[in-house]
Amino acid sequence: MKHIFLLSLLLLAGCAVGPNYSRPDVPVPPRHRFDTQDPATPSIAETKWTGLFQDDVLHQLVQTALSGNFDLSIATQRVIAARNQSGIQRSFLYPALNGSAQWSAVRNSGEGIIRFPSTDASVTQAGFALSWELDFWGRLRRLTEAARADYLASEHARNAVITTVVADVTAAYISLRELDLELEIARNTRDVAQTGLRLTTLRHNQGAATGLDVHQAEQFLYTATAQIASAERQIAQTENFLRFLTGQSPGEVPRGRKLEEILSPRQIPAGLPSSLLERRPDIRQAEAELISANAQIGAARAQYFPQISLTGFLGGQSRSLLDLFSGPAQQFSFVPAATAPLFNAGRIRSGVRISEARKQEAVFVYKQAVENGFREVSDSLIGHTKTSEQRQQQELLVGALRETDRLSNLRYRGGLDSYLQVLDAQRNLFQADLVLAQLRRQELIAVVQLYRALGGGWN
């Protein structure tokens, strides 16, 4: 035991070859592009996902998805596997002690090629076997470091899946409510078109309208009914997608607030760009993979040095089972061993170069993840700002078209205009209402995209 203790101290004093990790230098802007808020303001990503939109049905859908989504379940199992793989690798730092027992019986032939006296013998052996690789050069420590980094990378990958699930469910629900609004607009337009067709047909029968007026009224009606079928198709498919995200079979999805009642946060501050490096799971995953690749370099370089191991056995061997633990039957062996590479045709050098190349690849992946994060945040900010402005202008347009529709109906009934003017006004109003619904959806989804781009929702 004294010798093992001294070897342990020597082991701990050994150096770990290979570079120690340091985060690559990535230029970080002082503020996100198109961010009009004070960068020191806490980011919207720090808001819990339940505080993003006030809709109890949406909250329940997200909660169901977080407990039943297949991608998230798969990612969770990968975390469990990576954690246990890290534990396996860490175990190689310590001695392995195994118990063994063996019984053998031998009888020599007295009539073989070489004549021996016919004898019978049986031997029983039992004891404890020790094996331990002394990590003087840090190979096992570097491999343990890499395994732990891989485990953390799987954790960050799971957090990225959580962020994606929250964003996807929220965006799909908003799209569903927008399609519900489109369906409502199309049905109301169909009712108006049916009334218009009936009145136009009546006026045609009385000689006050032409056959062209009747056909144009039919065209408007069929445009509305076709939009109804399209909206119903998209609603069913979106419901199926939402059910899939929540880990359920296709079916109907409950509804909460209407699209017009789902309000986006008044302010959507992005926060400091530097905080993105710590908050976005994909960036943290890329850095953990970089740490793992960096540690693999040390493990590869350690192959240049001798590998020292200890093996030993303590037990007994006896012909008689009853004498197995007696003094004369005791058996002991202690075998230090070392192996050093002398010639392997450049195999170790190539292994080191491979690990160095993989580290450089991981560096570029990390930098790419950081720059992609900045880009997604900027895109989401400008998307929300300009979509909000476009939605406000579209509301003004819808108001003007609604007044145009009212006046054109009055002039048509007074005989001042043809029915074509009425149809043009109704068609324009119908399309403008649909565009306004779509812009409302895009404005809300832009908030979701920004929330996801900032790494919100997983913590």
C-alpha cells in the first residue's frame, strides 16, 4: 500500500501533454444591428417562455411538447449515454481490481506418443487481480477531459432542442390562429359574394344588369369558396404538425385567444451581444466540441511517450480446496511494465496531425456558430421592426378599402356605377384582409424568431 501511495503522488505530479484550452478570439460588436433598445437592458431571452405570449392554450401545448416531443426525448437519451460514457472514461484513471476463481482438472494419458505415468491432478486458484495504467503524460486525463466536454456538448444540444421545440410550437400555433382568421375572412366574403350574386341575378332578370355582371359576381364567389378550401386544408395540416410536435397522433388542436388578441411584448430588447456566447445553446455546444477536440491533441501526443502500467495478483493456489487459504498456498505477483514506441512508420505523427486538424475545424465551427447567432438576431430585429411598420400601413389600407367598398355599393345601387366597381372594391378588400392577417402572424413570429435567436426558452 505504501508503494501504491507513492506512485499515486508521482502520478498526480505528472504533466499532461498537449495544449490547454483557451477560447478563440471572436470580434463581438458593441450592440446588435437594428437593435433600438439600450444594450444594457435585460434581453427578452431572459423572459420565461410562458411570459412571451399570454395564452393558456399555447402554454399547455408547449408544456405537452416539452414532455412528449420525440426529438427532445432522443436528445435526452443522448445526454444519458454521453454522461455514462464520460464516467467510463474517467474510471480508467483509477486502478481496476477484479476477483478471480479457477478450478482445473488434468489427467495425463499413459498410452500417448510420450508415455507418462497415468496421473490425475486438480488445482484450485482464487484471488484478486490488480491492473492500473499510470497516467504520467496525461493521456487518460486528456481523454477524460474530452469525454466530459462531449457530455456537456450533448447537454447543450438538448437545450438547443428545447429552444427549437418552444419556438416551433409557438410559431405553429400562431400560424394556426392566422389560418383560422383567414377562414373566417373567406367565409364572411363568401356570404357577401352570395348576397351580391343573388342581387345581381335579380337585377339581370329585371334588365337592370348584364350577363357580364352575373359572371363577374360568380367569379368573386368562387374565389372566396376556393380560399375556404385552401384555408381548411392548411388548418388540418397545421393541426397535425402541432400534434406531432407534442408527440401525439393527428387530430384537432384546442384554440385559445384569437390572432388579434395575441399581443406581442411592448419591448423586445436584444441585450448585449457578448451575452449571446453564453446563452445560445448551439454556440455553447460548438465550444464544448472544440474543448473536446483540443483535449484529443494531448491524448494523441501522449502516444510518443512510454505507457507504464502495473499488474498484480494476490491469492492462493492449492490442490486441495481446503488448503487454498493456508500459508503455503499463498500466491503473490507484482509486475510493473512499460512500453515505448520505437518505430511505427509515422502512425503517431499522423494521429497528432489528425487531431490538430479536427481542432482547427472545431474552431471554424465555433466561429461560424457565433457569427450565425449575430446574423439571426439582426435578421429577427429588422424583421420585426419592418413587419410592424408594414402591418400598420396595411391596417390603414384595409380601412380605406372598406370605405371604398361601402361607397361603391351605394353608387351601384343608385345606378351611378357598374357592378364591376363593386367587385373590384370587394376583391381588393378581401385580399387586403388576408394580407393583414398574414402580417399579424409574421409580426408575432418575428418575436418568436428573435427569442429563439437569442437562445431563450431552454433555461
